[in-house]
Amino acid sequence: MEGKERGVVPRKIKGFRDINASLNSIRWHIIESASKVYRSYGFEHLDTPILEYADALGKYMPDSDTVDRGVYSFKNPEIEPVYQANGRELRDQDNKVVMDNHFLSLRYDLTAPLSRVYAERMWTRHLKGAIHPGKAPLFRRYQFGPVFRFETKLDPGRFREFWQLDFDSVGSNNIASDAEVCMILSEALQAIGLDKTDFRIKVNNRKILKGLLLDIGVEKEEEEQAILRIVDKLDKIGRAGVEAELGKGRKDKSGAVIPGLGLDPSRTNRIIGFIETFAELNPSRTEVLEELSSKIGNNEISKAGLEELEQIDRVLKNVGMNGDVVYFTPSLVRGMAYYTGPIFEVESTQSYTDEKGIERRVGSICGGGRYDGLVENLLGLKAPASGASIGVDRLAELMMLTGKSKGDVVSPVLITVLDQELMPEYQKIAAQLRRSGVDTEIYYGPNPGFKKLKKQLSYADKKGCPVALMLGGNELEKGVITVRNLKLGSEIADTVTDKGEWRRLTQSEVNLKDLVTHVNSIL
Amino acid sequence: MEGKERGVVPRKIKGFRDINASLNSIRWHIIESASKVYRSYGFEHLDTPILEYADALGKYMPDSDTVDRGVYSFKNPEIEPVYQANGRELRDQDNKVVMDNHFLSLRYDLTAPLSRVYAERMWTRHLKGAIHPGKAPLFRRYQFGPVFRFETKLDPGRFREFWQLDFDSVGSNNIASDAEVCMILSEALQAIGLDKTDFRIKVNNRKILKGLLLDIGVEKEEEEQAILRIVDKLDKIGRAGVEAELGKGRKDKSGAVIPGLGLDPSRTNRIIGFIETFAELNPSRTEVLEELSSKIGNNEISKAGLEELEQIDRVLKNVGMNGDVVYFTPSLVRGMAYYTGPIFEVESTQSYTDEKGIERRVGSICGGGRYDGLVENLLGLKAPASGASIGVDRLAELMMLTGKSKGDVVSPVLITVLDQELMPEYQKIAAQLRRSGVDTEIYYGPNPGFKKLKKQLSYADKKGCPVALMLGGNELEKGVITVRNLKLGSEIADTVTDKGEWRRLTQSEVNLKDLVTHVNSIL
């Protein structure tokens, strides 16, 4: 195996990981609890492919074989027709259908595939002009599963494959459905096991900042996005950092130069001043609405945004959500460029202590908002939409770290194999225990036989088995079986140091007829 | 939008599909029911990435950027070190680490990733020589999720992305664990809702045919595999077809020439004769064992295979499985080249009638076997393993087609929006119903208002809502609400043609205080 040759090392791709039984139990607890809440609001379960045409996800095609914009893409091995925007095949000057290997992408979220599903369903009607603008039909779905991002720099605790759990309403322009997003997130997180005080749902409206920026002369969408991206970093780089990046630029800790947008100080001050009014306090929603009302001036877009927040506030108060869970946060930006109205972010208030003894927070665990333009990009037809996503893996990590869930897995009772000839007996006992509802494994690994009992018990210990059963020929003749309570064994391991004593406390000989009852009494 | 330019058509990749709520309900019923059985036998839940290094899946690297051997592969956008088989980085003559963009693959099954996980865990110990041959530790896991195959020709009903649900024991060479595979499959399929008579578990042992082929001088593995692939087609192409393909070749229906292996007639007859002895009858396992014992002659490998089948038979009889579910089928081959011992295939005995009125079968719904060489390919160390896989999507399709499951989804009660001003009331009613356990949706789509009630009810009908609620201002004043029983409505739609009569039967005015009780009585 030595030598200067390529070899295969069994390994995972960087940023990808295996999920063990413990983490899986939390992951599925989250998915099942929240899905039940989603269904109770009328969302139906949809699943879409992991792999999609790159262009049908609303991204422009990468220009080369390499991955672009954080998406894993590659060329379809199959050659297929190229289409025109009217749905017909594109033909060359000899009237031959133009063929190509189209780019495929691993989905980077669950929202883009939803847009594709909706657009695909509406496509024929749309081409016939049969959908009236503003009357795009309602479709409410939830979906969960892995999404993929190719991030070149991977921060600790971040992954390139991670799970999301989304719910969205397409075809809904009723602002009550945005208020409902808050209700659902709150209910889902509590169903998962968080307390009301463990999280805060922060709400803002993109229109408010958009109006403010229009007021100071920012009209181009790229400029708006660039400013929002910087404002979004307020928590990370502070007021001075934001000020510098909006203006002349700055050097970061490593000395690298971060160029500024070059806004003049008066504009920068307007932006910073607005954000700062709200950044440091967490007043009631009513106070924020009053403060906003006095700050936003006469811009129509900002006013529309404020009116939407007021509506959300009314709906929430009406169902008894008076401000202990949902907060209005006018400095909230959220990255995605496609948001057009209300935006949501759920922040965990829980902290944990890391290996170095430093208190840390997980931060954002859910996000969402209204994105009235997303389907339009694919369909050319306005289909308003809003929804949110739970970051399943983030939340699972949080629950592990803060002790909200230990990812407890019910491990099986282990029947050790002391004598291969007794396999039929082991099988019968296992079947009896399973019928009584007790998960039961027979040890099929290497090292069977009485002399290797220690190795088998070590397997049981590692697997977290609560009970191990030992049956040899002599015992079978007497009609008894030895039961070791491994759960108790590990509990008293520190206090009971005498081996004989420990064995006496954890091990007992039980009549075979009473075994099922006895094991059930231990569990 | 016209013109000779590329456009985006919202569409799925060929061979990929969306899964609606109905199919999802069957899929998850299958996964949850079978997983519970798997856990009861001591298998723990593992999840692995969708994307893996191509070489770590045990496939050789594709030579180009195109997809090879039915696997979706592409080059990692990230450049990384190349390793030697001893785990060290490969260096060039200037002692610089050789870097490359490694090939990545979408997993094509769940067995190869399991081998990678096991090999990765053992890797360090293996390099140190700390694992004794034959003592590879036991690891039992189950896993479910999508796998991907690039099949150039896609038969109807076949997909390029489909779900599997596997359980495997690595490190187990105990033949009792192979018998257990049959027990688990039988129990899982019954937990899912199939009757004992709906399926047959067919069992064979690769060693039996291997021995037979050795007896007639087939020693090369490629030749053995080629013969097995042809024998595997017995059901499809019949005796004459198999005979021709083993010998001189044949022409298929389309006239295409299928070359033969060129075996001489005496060898072909030995193979065909052996297979035919068993192909047409389904005798008891005991009879098959007797027949085998008289046929296989003195070849040691065949005898070992027979002895394993005998062991499996004993274990199964011991737990009361006397031959109504598990059958020995010496003609069973199964495609995968990696099987080394017992092999399993579950065949559905149910048939359904297709659109053309033809009676059809779904065929194989589960498969598995012992593959003692798979981990060895990655680790260089023998780690015996066996297990099986339920074809989730195949089984879901079967259950749909045969009426075993209709994929029933519980749709929500719909609160129609007759008056936007009453939204607070709608919200309160929805919250009350949800608290009582009734899924409830408020209509947030286009067309709100009393005049558009018909469109809202049509949305409810399409979604399968059992009940629609209608509340206007007048009704609210009187403290009542109109309840329409849509479930009953669609049941009597054919028999009650008078509109007034139909409405009288399905619609009633209910006191708001009694609403929750009333709705629950309908559901």
C-alpha cells in the first residue's frame, strides 16, 4: 500500500457530515412537531427533487463548468432541446432543434423549487393568457429536506449540506397571512420544546427601509441591496463599521481593505440615525409603531410598510400575542434580495458555554418574509408569496448545546451469545420481548461465546443498551436467565466501586417465564 | 417573449418528480412503520450526505466530466490534496502536495455510503494494524432517503431519483443474521399494511450457483458475472432466450443482435437444467433443500451455500416461519456483483389493472443479501456484512395501484373570507378549532368577499376540505355561522340533483358557541 500512488482514503466531503442516531432523533422530533403545526394551518406536504435545472431555479446559468454563486452545478450528461420563452423548441437556421447539455444544480433552498413547481403548474394557462394578473391561485405547502451551498470559506459549525423545514403560501397577498407566519413559528417552536422566553420573533418590513433610501436618493436596486447588506452587518461590525463601509471603507482586523460605498456623510447619518433609534431598545410593538410613524416622513412606500406592520400587530393582538414573542425590529434586514414586504427572523435568546468556557449564542434559527417577485422571475406573472423556514440543523444543534434535548435514543436490550447452539432460544426470547414492545437485539458480531462475554457487554455499553441478557446451557436447564441492568450499572458506577457489590446490585437470575415482565419493569 | 432566443421553461429534469401530499403520506407511512420494526431489532438511525467523493463510494473515477456507469458525477469546485493509500498526502518530485479537483457523486444507493462510514471509522485503527482479521466490530444501522441513477433509457414508471429504506449489519458473519433479514422484511411489510399473502420473500445463496459454475469450468469472475446476468433474465426472455444468450446469441424483437457468451451446449444445458429444476415449482423449503442436495454434487462452495440455506431454514422454523412467506428459489440471481452469500428478493404477488385493462404486477419491492467484500474494497480489510432494502417508491406505487392505501390526506377545515373586516373573528374561530385538534385554514387567496364565495368553495373542494365555514356580518350579529359539510356534499352529489335539497342536506346554521362540537361531530 506504500508508494507514490493515488489511493482511496474513506472520507466525507468538507462541509458534509454523517448524522448519528442521537442527532437524528432531535432532527426528526423537530420535523414531526413542526410539520404537525404547519398541517394544522392548512399547509400540505410537498417534496421536490434534490436536483433541478439551474435555470428553473431562477439562477442564471453558470458560464463555465465550475460552481457559481455558491451553488453546486454541473452539466447534464443527457443532451436535450433548448427552449424559447414561449415554450417552443429553439431552432437554428436550418430549422433543426438546438440541443444542449443543460446545467443542473443541487437545490440551494426550498423556496426556489416551490417557485418552479408553481410556475410549472401555471405554465400552460399562463401561455394562453388565462391567468388574470393579481388572481394567481392559492397554493400552501410545507417541505423539508437537505439543501446545498458551496461556501468557499466555511465558518465553524456551518455546513454545505443542511436541512430546512419551510412553509409558504403562494398566491396570497393578504397581510393576515404574514401575521400568521409569526403565529405558526411561535407555535411550532413551542411544540418542538422551546419555552416562549427561549426565542424572539423579530419582524420588519422591507418597504420601510426602501422608502427611507428612496428619500435620500437611492433608486437603483443594486445600490439599495449593497446598502442593506452593510446595514445587515450592524451586529457584527458595529456602528463605526457600518458608517465606514457606507462611506470611505475600512480595514478589517487582518488589515485587509474593505472598500466603502462612498455615500456622503449626510446620507450615511440618515441611515445610521434611523437604525440606531431602534437598534438598542426592545420596546413594545406599539412604541415601535409610534416611533416609526414619526420618523418615516411622507414617503408612500415607507408608509405602506408601516401600515402592514400595524395590520400584523392587530392580527397578533387579536389572537392574544401581545408582545412577549413577536417584536418589531426596524433594523432587521435579512440577506436575500428577493424579499419585498414583511420579513421575519427568529433569534434564540438561549446561550451555552463552549469548550473554552465562553458564553455563546446560536443566533438566528428561522427566517422568512414576503417575496412577491420570485415566481414572476420564472413565470412573468406576479404571484405574491410569503412564508418562513426553520433551520432544522441549527435548531437541533441549539437544543443539544443548551440541554433542551439530549437526543435520547432508546437503545435495544442486548441478548448476548454465550453458546451458538442456543441461537434458537435467543431468537425465541427476542421475539417474545419484541412482541411486548421491547426493542431487542441478538449479538451477531465477532467474538461470540462465553469467554468473549466482556467484549459483547462492551458493545452493549457503547450502544447504550439498558439491559443485557445472558443465557448459557446450565441456566437453560434450570429454566432461568441472567439479567444485567446496564442502566443502573452506569448510574452507580462511580459510587459503588466494589465489583462484587456492583454485580449484586445490577445482576439477577430470573425465571425464564418472568423475563418479559422483569425486563419491562427495568425499562 | 417571442423570438429566436433561449428562454426559461419551468420544468423538472427527466426522471425526477414532485411528490404531492397524497404520495407523501404513503411514503412516510412506509418509512415510519418499517423504521419502527428495524429499531426493534437493534438497528440505529444513520444519515449520510447526498453527495460523496466518487472514489469513497467504491466506484472508480469517471475518466471525463461526463457521467459514467449510471452515476451522476462532477468535479468538486474546490481543489484539495491527493492522498496515497496509506493516508498520507501525495507529493510530487519537488515535494509539493499534489492537488486536484476530486470527482463528487450523488449517492447511487445507501450501501456504498455505509461502507464509507464504516471504513472511515475504522481507518486509523486499520492503518495501525489494530483490527484483527475476522474481528471487525459490529455496526447495525438503518437509513432512508433518495438515491440517484443516471439511466440513459428510462422505462415507464422508473425514476432517476427514488427512495430506499435500508438496514444492514456490518461486522456480522453469523448466518442467523441473514435469517433475521427475512424476519424483519416480513414483519416490516406487514406493519406497513400488506397481508402475508401479498408478497413472497425469495431466498437463494450465491455460493450454490458459483459452485455449479466452477464445476463446469467457469473460474473468472467476469465470466461468472456475465452468466449470472443472463440467468437473471429468465423471467423476461424465457428458457430459449437464456439458452441463446449463453450460447450463440440471438436477435431481439426489434431485430437487434444480442451477442452470446459462446458457451458450449453441454455447459449451457447444465446451467439451464439446474435452473429449470426449480424455476417452475414453488415447493416447500424442505423439498428445495432435498432437491439441491441431490443436484449440487461435491463442490465445496455449493455445499457451503446449501448448508447456509439449511441454517436459515432452521432459524425461521424456530420462530414459526414455516414456509408461507419465505421461499427458497435457486434460480434467483439479483444484479449486484457484490453479493457473496445469501441473497433476498421480495416479490409482490398482487396484481392491478392498468389503463388498458391489462393485469400487471409491480414485481420486486425489496432486495438484499450478504456482501462480505464491499468494505474490503475501501478498507482493505474483510468486514462481513448483510442487509436489505425496501424500495419505498415502488412499494408506495404498489399500494396506490392495488388500493392497499389511497394516500389519504386529512385536509383542513376552510374558513372562507366573506368580509375582510371580520378577519379577527376568523382568526379566533381558527384558533379555537385548532386547539380542539381540527386542522383549520383561513382562505388568504385572491377573490375574497361574499360575491367570490364560489371560487373559495371551489378551492376547498379541490383541496379535499371536509368542511367550509361561512361567516358574514349579519350572522355574526346573530351569533351564528354557516357550516357546509363538503364531505357529505360530494358523497351525495350524484344522487341528490336538486340544488335546494342538496344545500338543505349539507348546510346548516350553527350557534357560534357550538361550532367546535359541531365540526368535530362531522369529522
